[in-house]
Amino acid sequence: QKEVEQNSGPLSVPEGAIASLNCTYSDRGSQSFFWYRQYSGKSPELIMFIYSNGDKEDGRFTAQLNKASQYVSLLIRDSQPSDSATYLCAVNIVSGNQFYFGTGTSLTVIP
Amino acid sequence: DGGITQSPKYLFRKEGQNVTLSCEQNLNHDAMYWYRQDPGQGLRLIYYSQIVNDFQKGDIAEGYSVSREKKESFPLTVTSAQKNPTAFYLCASSLSGELFFGEGSRLTVL
């Protein structure tokens, strides 16, 4: 089993603050990394992906990847109540083109 | 519109019955996947297929079966051998490294 680990939370932040979500992975063959947002009862939706070490910014979201430490994170700036959801980290193992998911971190943004 | 369609969205089954969940995509994606999600847990891979007429077991394939006779379709059968089938089932497809999901099928065993 390819392990992807996340803190389950719950993580609570006040509206307007920065939310920081973390993920570690065990397989050094992992090539690409994804963050999905999942609202209760709904399917996951892709919000960010990152392939290279460093930071990638998209609006209020920043993904950070450190392959040496096998660590990927997601920062959400200016958090809004609509950001309240479970955030799933996923990694893609190129050989076999398989995607493995963490258990998710539950985020609550308090108005 | 392009997308992944799963049906039914909700399904109730009696113990001992097989059920088949449908997954159709019009994105022209080669790879398709089935995941299972239990409350408070992440997604676990059941089966995946990289190409028509070929598929591989994921981490929790026991009690499930699939077919891939057409590029667009990847149905999942939950058999009576699956001891705890109540879950949220998600179908997904991928073309170039990104995974896209259908809306899911929620199966409840009565």
C-alpha cells in the first residue's frame, strides 16, 4: 500500500486567516501531487496540482512541494466560510498510473 | 458537456444481492478508476483500467468485479461476496495525470 498521510483535524481557522494543510507520502516514485476539496456528501473536486519542487500559486491557494522531505502542503489565504470542507491529498505513481489518497483534513472556517 | 456520469446516485440492496454501478465518460480518457469511500476516511482504490479490455485490481478488489468493453464505460459490480458493501462509490477518469470524478453512487445494504 502506498501511504499518504494527513492530519485528520478538524482544523478551525477564523475567516480571513491562513489555513495550512499538510501531507506526507511514502513512495519516492510519486511524480505528481494533487489537492482535492470535498464537501459533505459530494465528490472530490480538483483545486491544485503540483509536479515540481517549490511553490505554485493559484488565486488564494498555494501548493508547496518538497520531494526530498516527501512533503506537500496547501495554504489557503483569506479563508472564507465557503472553504469549509474536507481536503484530500493525492499522489500519482507514474508506473501503473495509480492515484493514492490520504484520509483528508476537515477544515472549518469560522465567520 | 463533457464529464463522468454515474448511476444510480442512490441504491439500496438486500444482503446477498449483486448490484452493478454504471460509469460513463465522454472525455475520451483512456484510464478509468473505481474508488470506495467510507465515512471519515479517504478513497481506497478498488479497480482501475488503463485501456479497453484490460483492468487491474486495486487495494480492495475482493468482492467486486469490473469490465471495460468500451472506452467510455467502466461498470462496477458489487457482489454478494463483499462483506461490507455500504459505502460511497466514486468513478474517475484520467488522461494526462489529472483525475476527474463523477458525482458518486451511494450504496446502502439493508
